[in-house]
Amino acid sequence: MTAHGFFHWNELMTRDVAKAMSFYTKTIGWSFNAMEMGPDFTYNIAMVDDKPVGGIFEMKGKDFEDMSEGWMSYLAVDDVDARLEKAKTEGAMVMREPFDVPNVGRIAILKDSGGATIGWMTPAEA
């Protein structure tokens, strides 16, 4: 498990997944493994030498209407629920309450006290 306070994961939110995957394949050398997450959602795991290094997914639906494409970073935290409560008292704004992703971990999305968006994650035990 990634230690508390270290960056754990990065993912690209894009409206053109094929274009983004082509770009990173041609420029960085990534390969991709598609992971079906639901009837209308595929998460693409970027790979280097058979090791996952990040993800790419399509921005679609109402939640993404006014958002720009971009990379999202996730910090590993020891207890996302407890840490989120501390963050709120320090001026953070919760964008998405904690939720569980099987075999990945428990995740929350917030804006820190300065307004920067970041994900916090308590990774699942490996």
C-alpha cells in the first residue's frame, strides 16, 4: 500500500479517449488495458512494463458538463473519512463524498482551502 501522504494515482479525464490513448502511446510508450466498470463506462489503465501507472476515462454526463479536460491526482491517506472531516474544518469543500471502488479503495474528491481539486484515497489492501 502507498504510504499516507504520498501521491498514489493519476488519471486523465478527457472527452476523446482514443485520441488521448494514441497520444500517450506514441509519445510516452504506454499500452492500455480496458477495465469495464459498468454498462456504459470503461476505465483504461495505462501500463509501462506490465505495471499500472495511471488511468484514462471519458468525461460524459451531467457531472462533467462545465469541466475542462485534465489530469486528476490522488493522495493516499490512512483514513479518508476521518481525514475529510479534518479537511472540512480547515476550509476544504467536498466535491464528492467518500465512495468505495472494489479492489481499488475508498475515495473522496475535494477542493482544498485554496480551491485546488484533488482526490484522497485509502487504497484497498493489496
